[in-house]
Amino acid sequence: MTREDAEEVLQKAGKAGDDAFPLFEAALACAIHDDDSRDAQSARHLAEEGVRHLRERLTIESPEEALAEAMSGDLGLSGDLMTQNHPENADVLGVCARRKGLPAALGIYYLHAARLCGLQVNGVDFPGHFLLRIETEEGPLALDPFSEGRVVLPSELSRRALRTGLTPDVASRLDRLMAPASDRAVLIRLQNIIFARAHAAKDYARAERSALRRALLDPTDHRPWLDVAAAREGQGALAGALQALAQAQLLDGGAAIAARAARERVRMQLN
């Protein structure tokens, strides 16, 4: 898969409805778009192994135990505790190569295997830490892919929420804390992380690629184009920055004032 092929996959994913969003293939495309020197076949093979192990374990274990053991025990996936800012922690190819990464990147393997095995599992856009929600006969449970898929108790969810600054009345609402996130939102969350880290490191080319992926994954959102503009400005590509700002204005009139101010600032540099 080339970078151009990856963009085509992401464009199609962006047009798909949430119910038909191709999470794993779109995640592969994001990884190749970030670095097209890599081969996606290894990640596909790892995903297939995850499905096989999970099917076997579901015959003798509960859904939450089988999913955790298949992903963490059989595949060896776990959170990267020592080098959380490693650039390969945020995509499925990096996770495949290192068998560790960020919660959302790990969670994509969990979600892929779970659904192919008939389990109802969704991502949870928990504040500060991505989690998974699995439906069981006893009700929904929260799983932490960063901690080898272990169950997170309701009391711990509330404590974590309070530590992020949520008010006690919100932190006690498990229905809100465990609200399912769309697969699109899971993948966009990873691109946001990549953008923030790349921009902070002044790796503006990588920041631009991650923002472009967000724009392709959600073509109705103007905000990725503001980030594309900022990344292009960081590279000195001022004409390209202006094009991105114009696209932001086109998509959302509410962005018009901010985008117009940014455009004028960039124009002044062109004169």
C-alpha cells in the first residue's frame, strides 16, 4: 500500500456511516500514510491470530476473560509504561512490531477480534485514558487495554474521573463515563495524539499528515484544516496554509472569524 492508496482508503472511510466504518483497515491506512515504508501484512496476520485465539478461549472462558487473555496473554499486547511518547505507540503497525502502545492503538486489535467473534465491544472516550466497554450478561464492564485488558471497577472509574477534574456529580454517572464512542472517534483520537506530539516536537511534516488524516476521516469537520494550516505554516508553506484555511472557512462559517484572522496573519508573511 502506498501513501496515495492509504488516502483513498481514508476517503472511503470518511464517507462511510458510523455503522459501516472499517476500523481496522482505516487504522492500517493511517499507519501507512504516516510511514509508507512499512508493510501492513504483519498487522493483518496479528489481527487474524487474535481472532483465532479469542474463538478458542470463548469456549471455556467468560467474554471479558477470553478477550483479555487472547490479546494480552496470547498476542502479548500491553501498554508502554516506559516510553509512552514513542512515535510508534499510536498506530497499529507500531503496536504490531513492539507489542505495546497507547490504549486506543491497542484497543483497535481488541475491537477487531471481539466483533469478528460476535462480542459487543466499543471504545469509551474516557477522559485522559481510552477504555473499552464490553456487554456481558451481568451488564457492561470497562476493560483497560493498556493494563492487559483487566476489568476497571465502577469505583475506580469514578476515582479516575475525579482526578481528571470532572465534578463529583459527573464522576458518579457511570452511564456517561462509559458511553460508547464511535470507531471513527477512536481513530481520530489517535491522530490528535500524533498531531499534538509532532507539533510540539516541531515535526511539522508529520503533524500535517496526521491533520490531513483527520480531515479525510471526518470530511465535515473544519478543525483538522486549521491544524493543517498551522503545520504548513510551520514548514514555511504559506500558500498551502492559506488553502487549508480557506477550506476550514468553507466547511464551517463558525470558523470564519478565526480562519480569517489566521489567513491575514499568513498573508502578511507573504508580502
